[in-house]
Amino acid sequence: MKPGTRLKSAACDTEVMVIRCGDGAIECGGAPMADAKPADAAALNADHSGGTLMGKRYVDADGAYELLCVKPGKGSLSVDGVALVTKDAKPLPASD
């Protein structure tokens, strides 16, 4: 997978764009994400139903993964079962 790839959730409406990617499986709602939405929707896992917000970036603790949410949904993002968190904005320098 390379930066710029757009992935769709099999469990909800979430769509993300890959900014940075490692070797694990990107999941949403407990189901793997793919380039195309499957014909049969996967069940939304209750442990992965925190939801996604449009325009937010999601990262892992190591910084190996960064995903940009382009369409929100009910499922939450994870990599190999480990939840991703929203990336905090960098503080601007003080101007005195």
C-alpha cells in the first residue's frame, strides 16, 4: 500500500486516504479495509464502534501509520486490532 491510496470500510461508511503506512492490516469497525466496498457489509464490532470524524488524521503510537478521514462513519480505525488515535495539531509559536 502506498500514500494516496483510498480505503473503504466493509463495516460502515468510513473512507480514509493513506498518508503514511507500515506493514499491518488497516481495519475499521473490526473488519479489514479495502480499495472497494464489498457487496455484503461486515458486522460492526462493538469494541471498534467509536466512530470517525471527517478531516481528522488518525495515527498509531509509533507514528508508522497516518490516515486522513475523507468520509465519516460509525466504526473506529485500528491496525492489527490496535486502535488509532486522532493526531493533535501542532501548537503555533508564540509571537510577542
